[in-house]
Amino acid sequence: MALNLALKVNDLDNVATIFANGITDGTTIEIRDKKGNSENCAVIGDIPYGHKIAVKDIKKGELIIKYGEEIGIATKDIKKGEYVHVHNLDSMRGRGDWEKQK
């Protein structure tokens, strides 16, 4: 059986990166953190290799944290295991207008 793995790099992260191919809606993946802790989670949506899933429920307007850094803001509620990408997050990278809003 193939290992369906997602990695959560920083304790602050609310997303993990998928390191497996063929991850489709309902697939069970193992989320691991840097301390060696792990938990299983069923994914919501088809998720390409190297893309993100939520490791907890994220509310609309909440910051998306990856590698301990704020990378975006949720544009709608995101459920644990759901694919996190441009359809449900607004990027904050390279946008001077976000700095003015803080």
C-alpha cells in the first residue's frame, strides 16, 4: 500500500503539503509534523502533489499559515482535510496593499 503523506512543517501551520500522487476526494492521508506526531485525515477534493490541505477547520477571514508564515487569507470557511488553493484563499505575498490594511 502506498504511503499517502502530508507534512506540517511548523507548529503554527494550519495547512500541510501533500507528498503523494493520485490523492482524490475521500482518500485517507497521514499528516505528520516535525516532532514525529501523525494523524490520519480524509481529504476533501482532488489534491495535486505539492499542494495544501487544511489540518484544522479554518474560518473565512482567518490567516493561512504555511512554514510558520502568513501566506494568505481564507475567502470562505475551509474544513479540515479540504484542498486549500486559489479557490478559497487570497494570497498576501507580494501585495503592498495588505501591509496598509494591517
